[in-house]
Amino acid sequence: MLSKHYFSLLLVSFLSVGRCQDDEGIYKVGVGIGDITGPPAGTPLNGFIGWLQAAGIYTRQYARAFAVESVTSGNVVVYITCDMGMIDHSLVEQVVLKLQRKYGDKISVKNIMISATHTHSGVSGFMTYYGFLLIESKGFNPVSYWNSVDGIYEAVDNALTSAQLGRMYYTSGVLERVNENRRREGAYMRNPQWERDLYNTTVDVVMDLLKFETLDSIPLGAFNWFAVHPGDFNEGGDNPLVSSDHKGYASLLFDYKMNPGKRPGQGAFVSGFGSANLGGVYTSWEEADVPPRPEPEDPDVTPRVLRMKYAGQRQFDHAWALFENVENHNLVTGPIGYSHHFVDVHVENVPHLNESSGEVENVSLCKAAMGVAYFREFDPEGELWEIIRDLIKVPSEEMTECQLPKGIMIAGGEMDEPWAWLPRIFAVQYFQIGTVSLLGLPGEFTTMAGRRVQRAVKNVTESTVILAGLCNNYINYVTTPEEYDYQAFEGGATIFGKNTVPLVTYWMIEMAKAVKENDPDRIPSGPSPPSFLDLLRTEVVPAPDPLPPLKFGSIIRDAEPEYDSATDIEISVVFSAGSPRNSGLRRGTFFIVEKKIEITGRWGVWRTDADVDTLFHWRGPEIREVEVRWFLSPDMEPGTYRIRHFGYYKLTVDGNMHNYEGKSREFLVK
């Protein structure tokens, strides 16, 4: 019979091996991807206050996830970057509920971090606070909402089920001539001179990258964070095509490289280009490399595509160089931990060290309000103001004083009809991934706002600190107190007032300390935000498709019989079509480009609506046509091709859905 001493030795040996695996940088790691594209017609695009209706797809929207599990403690952290404008708090709740049905308490709101890239060309209708819903999309779209939930779940599920023993490496590098701070000569200069002198640039130019691989050094994924707004494809709010913009484009380029022969969203390797402190940070470019932006009435999207590709290509090239330069890779080692806190704006009061004065002062937040400076950006002539003024509530004296010097346009924190307009509760989150700290910021932090939080956490952890923007909920912009007093657009959009950065910094420090000291439970959970799903009405309904002059799927303009890829720029086919609003087609496609396999005479899929060199444009509802465009490259593989379009139509709003298909002639590309 074995002695208790023997079992004790076995237990000590097992625990020692587990500790060694964390200390030696061996974890269970996995990656996953899921389609989150919503109906690409009849729904406003999310990002600009303009309610431009979606009318087709340039690239699909994806959720891209990585999961890391400690072999020692069993702790799991999951990060997801989504091709979306922002994240609604209820999306996190619904994703977690769905995951818990399969994984139990292994997953909770505490250890899943859902971030938006902040594309300004994604399908809207998924926000649930009434003010955000009204401003961003004019109404709730259940298809868009649940496509987001299902696609994010799919990405996380794939990451968890594919997890295997492997390693992570951290690297970083400076990427210049891609981003610029549009307030570098205004609000940014309000920050203290000593603080500005700590940095060589007015914008963060460092790209952080995590590489994931198996124990056999087979690459699994690469996720990076870089501060720049994805607003090129729909700059000005006049491009109706759904697009993941330059961050999604860069991800597709990376996935093409690592998954040869696989269609987007179907490869084993997953990359992610995440957001950081991108508030007020926009793309910079060399004018010689990018054509001028077309006027809004110009229907040709090609110049927009080229400008978006410029920023995406630059980010991909830099990420690829970091990924390939193994000499600069740093093995990630150490514990996996996490902490999470819901901030109740109405009650929290926390100590804050003012770095300039050296004094400690208590700070609190204001009830949420949007300022005049925020709306002036979108409507300098004031027409939108007049519309909104018909709806607004006069702010209380308490709010007015608290939000100074902001001039209040929407006192959303004091408006509850038909339900809450703006948040009262928001989440902050902290991940320890070995020697890397990942901070889940709840909004669009400006350059210096992000730097302050990052600097404070680094002083506590002495680790590499990565900022992940627009995580788990949306509180609009976040400026430093000094930038807030300037009251540019970003200050007007800092809904909780000037003390937002000090309060977020306090909680990030406390969470980092708690995790470092292996006592994360000492951080209070805080009150969960309310759910409004039972109150939401479906305001984006299916669109009827009156019978067109030609049968659905009929060819209106066919392809030419022959193309020369050396001289011809694109191939275009126009079909009689039903509204894409009636076809969510998540994980599907509205068309395929097929190539004939000469040996067998069969057709194989060559391109879909997820590829970067295709698009489809819905012209409706009066015309009821879809144009499919395939942009050729000089090195296109010669052969015989055809284009097939798939869709649905319904003759009345309450009628049955009918599918249809259209097919072009066969054409030769040489």
C-alpha cells in the first residue's frame, strides 16, 4: 500500500511541473474566427452621425479571438477583436451566457474581453442604450445584433476548442507615417509640458504584437494593437458599402499569407489588428501614394478602396516584419490572471494622485452628457442641433456644473424615456498574460489619456502594458482633464466629464495590484448594467421586393467574353435582385466567382464577397439591381470564369422568403 508520503511527493511533483510550465512559457493557446456581418442593406452604417444606408459589401465583418489558459492555475483569458464600430454591454452578456451553456463557469464577464476595431463601415442596429441607438442607427436591428452575438461566440468557441499546448511571444516596433493626432496643435498642447516631454511624438507609433505557436513552432495566430481610426473607407459618411476598413483589410492580408488556398474566415491561422488609444487619431498618408478623396456624389468607390488599402497595407507590412523577425521575439512567461469591475458613475468617489501637483484628491464622475462640441463636428451649420433640441431635456444645475466647461446638448444621464439614453454603469478590465498586461479600455481614449493609464500600470507591474480600446461597452471618447477643458470634439464626447481618466486609472492600478498579489477577488464586482432587450422593438424590418421588370437573378449587364488582366481593371456584372436586407447570410456569400477546372470541367470557388478584390453594390429599392465587381490584378491566373449571385426576395413584408440565383456567361481571363 502506497504511503501518504508518496502521494505528497506526487502532488508536489505535479504542482512543480505546473509552475514550471507557466514559468517556462508553456500555456494552452487557441485562436478562432467568426462571421459577424449583418444585413448589408436598409440599415445605417455605424460610425458617423449621418444614417447612411448600407448598400452592399466590400469586405465582411469578422470577430477574431485568442484564448490563453494557464496549465498551472487553470485561469483562462479570452480576447476578441471585432470588425465593429463599438461594443454594446449587452452583447458581452449574451455571448457569455451562450458560452456558459457549453463551458460553465470557465467563462464569465471577468475573463472575456471583447473589443471593437471601430470601423465606420459596419452594419448598425446593435446598440441598446436609447441615445446611442437613436444617434448611431435610428433603430434596433435584431439580425445585426444576433449575428454579432453568434459570430463572436463562434470565434471564442473555436479558440477554446482548438487550444493546445504552445507558446506566446511578444514583440513591438515603431510604425511611422500611418497615424496622426488631429488635436496635436490644440487639445493635446493643453497637457503639461513635462508630460509631453516624456514622448517624442504627439501620437503613439508603437505596434504591439503577440505571436502564438504550438510547441513544434507551428504558427497559430498573431494579434497586434496600433492606434489609428479605421475611417478611411467611409470618410465623410458617404460610402454605402460594408467594410472592415484598413484593420480588417490588414487582417485579411495576413490570413491570406498564412492560409494559402483558403477563403477568408476559413483558415486555421487567425490574425487580429486591434484598436488602442485611437481617440482623435486618424490615418496619415503620402499624397503621392493615394488618389484624392472623391466628392460625395462620385459613385466610384475605387479611390476610397485605394486609400483604405494604403493604411491597411502599411499595418500588415509592419506586423509581418515583426512576426518574421524572431530575433526580437520575447517569450511570454508567468501567471495568467484577470480582474474586472463595473463602475457606477453615480456613487463612486476614488483617490487620485495629480502628477503635476503631487497632491492626492478624491475624484468622481458626472452623469452622462454629450456636448455641443461633439455635434458641431458632424453638423457645423447647426441643422442637427435643432432636431435634437426638440427631444432634449434641460440638464439639472448639478449636471451643468459638474460637466463644465462642456456646453450640454444631450443630458442623457438624466433621460430615462423610453429607457436610459446613456450609460450609468461601465466596465473596466485587466488581463495579466504572463509578462504582458492587457488593459480593456471602455471607449476611445485619446493619445495622452491612454498614455497616462499605461504609465500608471507600468509603474505598478513593471510589465509590458498594451492598451486595447473600445472594450466591453461604449462610453464614447475619453480625454485627459486638460484636453477636456479645451472642449474640442473629443472633449464634448467625453460623456462622464473631466475625471474619467483619473477614475479609470485608479481602477486599473487596483486591479493590476490585486492580480499581481494573486488576490483578484478583493476587487468588487460592482453593479451589473441593465438589460434593455425586452424593451427593444424591431425597427429594421424586411423590405418587400415588388416584382422587377426582369425575373430575380436575371442578367441586366453581362460580363464581356474576354478580359486581359494586363490592361483591364475590373469585371462587372449586374443582376436583377431582391433586397440584401432580406438575407443575413452570415457565414454565406452573396456571390461567388468560379474558375473552371480544365481537366474535369467542374467549377471551383475562386472569390466570394469576403475577398479584398471584389465587391457587390445594391441599387435599390427603386432600381432593384445588384452589381458584382471583381478587380483584376496583372498576375491573375488565366482561365475560364463565371460569376454567380445568390439572394432572397419577398413580395410583401409579411410574405414568404424565396431564394433565387443568377449566373453570368462564361468569360476568359488571359
